[in-house]
Amino acid sequence: MQRREFLKLGLASLFSLAFTSQRRFRPLATLQDQPILLGRTVSSLRYYDRPSLKGVELGYYVTDTVVNIYESRIGDLEPRHNPIWLRTDQGWVHSSAVQFVRNDPATPQTNVPNGGFLGEICVPFTQAWTRKGDGLKRSYRYYYGSTHWVTSLTTDNFDNPWYEIVDDLFGGYHYIDATHLRAVDEEEVTPIRTSVTDKKIIIKLSEQKLYAYENGRVILTARCSTGTFEGDTPVGEFRVERKQPSRHMAANEERGNGFDLPGVPWVSFISWTGVSIHGTYWHNDYGRPRSHGCINLTPAASKWIYRWTLPNVPPGGNYVESKEGTLVLVEA
């Protein structure tokens, strides 16, 4: 059976599930009929009657609940690095376990260029599938803001479009509803401030902050999360040596600290061991260590670093390496 025919048969049965899950992402509206900000709980999360752990616990959200966010407020003084709370329909939740998301389904790209293109998930999450024998099985959930390399477009028996996405770590392909991923325009990844030659990054572990310098002047400050597990972020002098707009990162450890994260966005490697500056969709807890050694930033901040630093990824490309990349100093 040809692969296209196989996909038509296999993916047809999945359309109704994808359509049903999509419905609950639609936000409510304010009195002015403006969309309300959405959030996704990245873990099971308790909600309270007020923005405080000392408040009355009203219940909890399970992982991957998509909630409406009506306002933010400073609550308890602890944790000091992040005192922000969010009001949802059911109660107040701490912001550290809420990823801010949107629900903006995209129009699929009917003509996928040779070599594929970079896409970004544009809904709170979508279910990916992979082939197993004569059928399909669930693989990963791809989350808002994660980036993936699309290799082709196919349709099912109902003419619903599905993207084929390459797995750059384990090999093989995964398939998602094509309306759940938007193509990243070249203008979004065009290098910025290229006329400046004196650039460097300083990461201060004691502050959990990243500073970007031009000609000795700070032009960007961003809270980050560095290593806290077995792979503490190394101190020293490095350079951005490799860059990828998307990377499947995974590790399996017997102690239970393993991770499996497809589509990590805007990755700037500073060490051959894999330490990198990259975007994060699995927490919103910047300002304290919590990584396996990498420097976690918001997707927006990591994308800025990706565009600002050398080496530059060529237009339409998904990889570059150089020994002359931007200087990175990691200080204790």
C-alpha cells in the first residue's frame, strides 16, 4: 500500500477526535466582546479563593487544562522570584505552572517546498500520531509555541489536511492536524542588528538572569532558569557554536529525572555537551534553577537571542555551526 493511501485510511478515523478537542480551546468573551487570554496548566494545579497559598483551596485543574485568564495580581511574597497569580473561572492559580497560549488555527500550506519548512504550533496543544504496523498510534502532544520541521502535507478521506513532521532525534515521522501549525515567515527569523560586531551574553547564575550586551551596553535583560539537576549549567567562557530553530530533546535516567521534549524552540548551543539557550513551553517559572543544565528562556526571548547572535542560520535553513559565534560568559 502506498504511504499516501495508508495515511488516508489511518488518519480519517482521527478527524472527529481532533475536531472535538479543538472546541474547548475557544475562549469566552468580555462584555466588550474581546478575547480573554488563555492559559494551559503544565501540571496538576490547585486553585484558591484568593491569590495566596493561605487561601481556601477550591479544587484543582488537571494537566493540560485550558483556562480563561481574566487578570493577574501580585499575591504572596513567596516565592520571591515569581509572586504573580492569575484569576480563572474557578479561582486563583499561581502563574509558574501556566503557559500563556492562543488558539489561532492556521490555513495549511498546500505546497510544501522541497526540504520542508519550519512551523510553530498555534493552538494550546495538538495530538501527534505515528505509524505502527498497519495502523496509527498516539505519540506526543505538541504544545503551543513549540516548533517543528514539516516535510509534507497529506489528506484523509474527508479531505482534512495533515502535516508530516520529521523527528530529528529518534527518526521517523509524526502527523498532526495541519490547521494546528502555522508556517514561520522568513521575516520572523531574519538576523537582527547585524551591523553591530561587539556582542556578548552574560548569564549570572546567582541572579538567574541573562544579559545581552552591545558595545559594552546592556540592551536586553531576561529572567532565565538554569541547571538544578545532575547537569548544572557549567561556568566559564563559551561561544554560540550551533543553532537550530527546533530540536527534540530527551534523556532517560533511572533516577526519574528524564525528559522527552519534542519541538524545543529557538535553540542556540554553547557547548558540545548539549548545553544551550532555548525557549521553554513546559513551565513559566523563570527566575529560579530548574533545568538539566540548559538556559531556559521564554520562547519570545530565546527567539530574539536566536536572531541576534552569530552564527546566522541561512534563509529556509534548520541548522548552522561555527567556531566564531557570539561570546557567552556564564558566571556563578
